[in-house]
Amino acid sequence: MTKKRVSTKHYHFKPFENESHLEFVCSLELRGRNVGAYLLKKGRKYSFVFGFQVAGIHTLLASGQAESVLTRLEEGLKGLRPGDRLRIHLRSFANDVDRQQELEHLINSTESLETQFLLLAQQRSTRELTLRGERQPKRIHLFATYTIEPGRGTSKDRTEKLLAWLVDQYETLKGMKESKEKAHYLELLTQAFTDGYLYWEQQINTRMGLHGIPMTAIGLWNYAWSEFNTRQSVPLPQCLTLGETAGTVSLREEIQEPYHALSVLIRGENGRPSHPKADREWAWVKGRYVGAIALETKPPGFASPEHQLYYLWKVFSQFPDCEFVCELAAADRMMTRITLQRLTKQNYTATYRAAELKNVDVLSQMRMKKGVEAQEKIYEGAMPIWVSVMALIYRNDPHTLSEACQKLTNTFPQGDFIRETEIAWSLWLRSLPIVDDWLLGDERKQLYLTNEAPGLMPLACTKPVDSRGIEFITREGNAPLLIDFITKHRGIFIMGETRSGKSVLMSDIFTCGIANGMHVISLDYPKADGTTTYTDLVKFFGDQGAYFDIGSEANNLFQIPDVRHLPEKQQAERLDDYKEFLVKALNIMVMGTETEGQLGKRVHTVLWQAIAAFFNDLQIQARYDAAFEQGFGSEAWFKMPTLVDFIKLVTHLDLEIESEMISEAIATILLELKGWLTSRVGKAISQPSTIRTDAKFIVFALRNVGDNIEAAVLALSAQSMAFRKALEVTDSILAIDESPILFKYNGIAQIIGQVCANGAKSGIRPIISGQDPDTIANSVAGSQILQNLNTRIVGAIQPNSLASYQRFFGYDPSVLMRNTDESFRTDPARLCSHWLVDADARLTECSHHPSPELLAAVANNQKEQRARHRVLAQYGNKFQGYSAFSKLYAEAVRAGRSMDTIAPSPEKIVPENILQTEDTLISNAATTEDLTHINNGHKAMSLT
């Protein structure tokens, strides 16, 4: 009996660190720049990889711009040097970290529970879009390689190599090795900056016009970290810094931990390793499967400059969670020309022999023609370029990965994109900027001329506008587009037909403004029942909202801004600004539009004298101080000076000048101002304010307005409130809704024109909404208004209005044609509206996705109001009620059901918990099960 021998198999495991060529990340801080670089070493060859972030080429260019962009790219490619490579990464991955952090900061910084409620809902809505893959931020990174190969071009025999080794050993024994090595790296990094980075900076920014932002050492480390990990990056383990002090260049090494950067990258997170796993058909990275698709054959051509520029973008925008990589390198011009000549001769010979045999070789004729054309291009200045293109698709399992790869290969009408099924892991590895290998091997690279290669450079991408603010999602590519009206002064014009989503969009802007500490004042024309578009939203905000009706509320025109917290010099300056505004308002009340005559000039002068005397009166100053000290609603508040007190002062005004003209001016002022005290509008502005001074959202309902002057005075009243808030170091939004109706009053148009032209000085952002631009453009201040509304948002419109948009804004009718299509109207299934956003002279088609809670708060037709009332009546906590109603409202809208089907019986509805969304960042101030009470007496929201 013999024991059976057990066979043994030997497995060879190769460390992942050996697959990369990264030595370390270095920082070059020279000539006022802070530039990072990967230093790669492969054999005796050193390569420095510089990173640039670019915004890309916008996807909706004006006619003729595409051709000029291609020309710039071609000029840049002609400057590529032998041995250098440029790699372009266009990435699209679902990620909402930045947006969630912005919303979280706003939630923590506001004390308004209503604002917190809407922001929490927006957080959840953003996360849902991200999880569905409908929110995909786009990033473009350029990695430019500069190669240094010491001793290249020199040959050494064995004796020379032996002598070099002996010298190294001798220097090591003498302790000179470290200093020699330091001098070696000092020379390398200095050469990399002067010959490498400065060259690429000129190529990318000047010649190509891409305006790339160089990545720092930290930025490059974060990029490499994101390739292997999902959590926030750890500090850079080691960094070699080349700095300049007083004209002297020095080298220093910063070490945070002893392990090599590559080992830190794949060390793992959450108890699991981060190193990738290899397979023939995919690579497994960060818990996802990555498939590789390579361009194997050259596209036959491009139909137009636009077709060439957007060739890759049209496909890329359809696929979530993917990356397109393109590598370009200069080919040998002489060898290319010789090869073309040889191929042309071969095809000429084949054509000649076919003719002798009385046959036609069509293929040889085509090749010969193309060869001649290619040589012509080279002699005219075109350069041959090696181009490699690859797409990387990321999915959660191999089956969906195979489906996505098949779909992508079928989408390209030209050129053969073939999925790699044997060495997919190797192609993914080669795409990393820390690996010094060609993207595709010699047999798979394609040779292009510089006039053809730009069609395969993935540089087209929806250009971002701002980094914060109100968010849209682009219709092509699902990228977030942010419009910042908080830190930037933007005048916004929102246009669209009825039910196109204007009110919801403006409400989202209002919420964003309030969350950022701004005050919102809206002028609206009420409906027949006395309510306006935002009446329900004002009610939702509770004490943070106020509704101004001239029949029941008052806004004291003589209420000065509370500037007690400012230094004395600033107090005086801002009070002078408000006095100037008061003179302007009183001038309109007295003279109307007839301010240019002799009497108008005298009235203006007398008003200035009267205002100066009024605010110099000690008793008047004491009443102001007492009112602000005791606060809104106090007895002293209702004794604050008003227009009545000003009229009393004018009655006894002594200018120490005996003149009939002065007497006539004073008499005119008294007659007109006393007349205002008897009108509804005059009474509303000549009494102590009954609107809370701490209200963040105020709606002025312009009803029972008799003529242009009354409309102008009411608009002045709204402007005074916005101006007061601005002078109190709080920026404001002055919104005009139903503009086609309101701008029929010349007084309102003139006041809004002044706000649009001068609002930036006082921190007032004008926002106007309407169905078309004609009414505004034809008003007395039309040109002044339209010229200063620098951000336009156009929704669904009628075809007959295209001519107006072309006449007033210069829009090509073909660009706005999609706005007239049925698909551009609000989408009930996705609860979104569609818009063409014109910001910073760039047009972008977008969608606006409000949260269901915001829709529930804004819904304002009668059936929606009744449905909301039925649901809210069942809850003592309004936030629970709104949460429940938003769920039912969204379901009804998606299903196309009537609002009458919502809560028809008294059965209680279970509200949706907006805090129970996976991975959503939640405010620390709203994480308890039931927030009870806050200082202002509001019952806090309970979202459980």
C-alpha cells in the first residue's frame, strides 16, 4: 500500500505597488506658482506628470464658434514635442458630497425651522437624484507628461559601467551619496519646472485656450486617493518640495508617515483592503466592476465642425458612471511622410495593374486618394499624432456591466469601439496617471493628423457657472448647474408660459436667499380672491413671513434702517443714503413725473432742506432711538416718526428766505403730502410699520391701486424695505411677479428700472418673472431693466413669441425651438420643470427638481389649497402635516389624479420621514425625534 502523492501548485502573487511607477508626489513652488506633479520612474527614465483641471468646451456654442475652437486645439497639438504625452480624462460619477455639505452648512446656520424643513427636504431630494444616477457632476482633468532620461543617446561599454559603479561605491563610503542624490533631484525638479511645466502651461492655456488650473500636490494626491477609496483622503504621506526663498532654490522633504504613498493608497477602509482585483473582462475597484472599451478603427470623417467637436460628448452624456480617456503624442513627421509615400505608390501600382487587366480596383483608388490628401496636409503644416481612446464603464455587477458596454459600442455610428475581454484590468491600470505606460499598445494606437485628432479629444462638457446657489440639472449629461446670486450680484429674469414652473423656481430662489440670511420682498398682483402666488408660502413661514395689504397693514416710509451696530462713520453714511432715498420718494409723491421744471427743482431743494432739519431735530432722534431700543410692537415703536411728523415740520419750516417761489414750493409740498394722508396707499405708508421687522419674506399685494403715481409709491414702499435691510448689512431680493400686469404702471416700471441699474450698490437683487419680454421691453424703463437683468431663465414658451426673444435678446430661434416643444413643459412623472439658462453669456438646457415639500408649500390653485387644508387639519404639528401632504400631493401629480382624491376622509395620513433617507447628511439641530420648542415660541418640527 502506497500513499498517493499530493500534487502541489505554485502561485505567484505580485504586489500591486510593483504595477505602478510612482516615486513620490512633488510640489514645485517657483515664480509665484504652486504646482504639483507625480514623479514616476521606470528603469532609468524619469517622468513628471502635471495635472490641470479645465472647465471644458461648452456644449451649446454660437454659430461659427466650433470652428474657431477646433482651430485653437489644432494649433496646440502642432506644438507637441517628441517623447511628451497629453492625456485627457472626462469623468462622470454620481456624487453629491459638495452639495450636501453646502445644504448642511445652511441648515446649521439658520434658526428658522421652516427654512430647515425645506433644506432637509432638498437634501433628501438631491440624494434621491444621485442614487438614481440623475445627478452626475462632470470633471475634466489633463495629465501632461514630461520625460527625462539621463544618459539617453550615449552608449556605455562594460568598462564604463564598472567604473561608474566603483565611483558610486566610493562616494557612499565617503558619505557623499545623500548630498549627491539631493543635488540630482534638485536638478531634476528644476528642469521639470522650466522645461516641462512652463511648456505645458503655454500649450494648454495659450495655444489651446483651455484655461487649465494647475493641480497642487494635495490635489494630485486627492485624485489618486479617489481612484482606490471612497472616504475622505488622508494627509499626503510624503512630499518633495522645490521652493524659492530670496532668489535661492532649495529642496525639502516632508514625511507624514513612513509607508510609501502607494501602500497608503491601497491600505483599505472600513476593515477592507482597497487594492483592485484583476480579471480578463473587468477590474474590481472600490466595490464596482470596471469594463474597458477601446477605439480600434479610425472614424471615416466628420460632417461638420460641431459634429467633430461633440463626437464623443453626444455618447458620453447618455451614460452615467463612466470615464473617457484620450492619450495624444507626437509621431515622427518624416517617417509618417515616407510611409504615406510608400503606401501611395503601392496603391498606384495596384490601380495601374488593375487597369491593364481591364478591371477597376476601387479600394486602391480610395487609398491612393486619401494618401495624397494626407501628404498635402502634412506639407501644409499638419502634424501626425498618435491617438488612443478608451472608455471605462463602472457598474455594480458583471451583468449590468456587460449590458452597458454593449449599449455603448452600439451607440457610436462611426468608428469601432470594441470591448476588451482579455486584458481589461491592464487597460484600467494603464489609464492611471501614476503608471508610466502607453494607454494602448503600439498595435492599437491610431495615427491622425492634427486637423482630425480634436474630434477624439473628450473636452466637450457642460461648463459650470458657479460653485453654490440655486441648482439645476442639465438635460444633457445630468450635471448640476449652480447659479450664485448670494455672493454675486445677479439680476434674474424668469420667463415662461402659465404653469411652466415659474412660481416654484422663484420660491426655491427665495428659500435659498432666506437660508443665506437675505430678506425677500415680492411685489405681486393679487387674484380675485385677494391672494397672491406666494400667499400660501408666506403662511408656511409663519412669523418669518409677512403679507402687506394696503387695506390692513402699514410700512412706515420714514422708518430708518437700524444701524446702531455699525461704527459711527458708517452709521452717518448709511443714514445719508436713506435720506437721499426719502427725498426721491417724496419728490415722486409731490411732483409725480413732472420733476424737470422750475417748480420741480425748487420742490426738490426744499425737500432736502426739510429732511435735513427733520433728522437734526433732537426729539425726532430720541423717538427713533426709543423705538429701536424697545423693539417692534412696543409703545415706543408706535411713536416712531412718520410722514405726519414730517408734514408738521414742513408747515413750520423757516428757510430764512423771503420768496414767492419758495412759498409756492412749500405750499405744493404740503398740499400733495396732506392729500396722500387721505388715500389708502398714503395711509399705508404714513403710519408706524405693522410688518415685523425680523420677517424674512414679505409679499406686497398691489391691489386697489388707482393710478401710476399710487403704483409708484407702493413700489417705493417695497423698495424702502429692501433698502433698509440692505443698509442694515443684509442683502435683499426684490422680486416682481406677474410683471405683464404690474409693468403697465409706469411708476412701478421706473422704480424697478432704478433698482436694476443701481441695486448692486445697495445689495438689492432684482428678480422678475413674466410670460414674455414684450410688456417689460415696451414699458417706460424697458431698456434699462432688460440690460441689467444679466441672468435669464426661459421655460416653456409659445412659438409666436420666438420673434420677441430674438429681437430683445438676440436668441437664435433655432436655439429656443425646443422651448416650444411639448417635452419642454413640466414633467409630472419626475416633478420637474425645464429651462434654458442664460448665465455668463452661456446657454444651457436644464431641469429644475424641487422637493415635494416645496411643491406642497407653494401649491396655490383652489383644489390644491383645499387638499392641503384637509391634510393639515389632521395634524397639530404643521411640519408633520406638510410632510404628509407632500407625499400625497406628489403621488397624485405623478398619477394624474385630481386633488379632490387627497384625504377625502378624516383618516390620518402617515407622513413621510424626510430624515430617513440612506446616507443623507442631517442637520445636528434636527436629528432628535421631536424638537419641542425654540426661543421664539414656535412649535418645532417633528419629522418622525
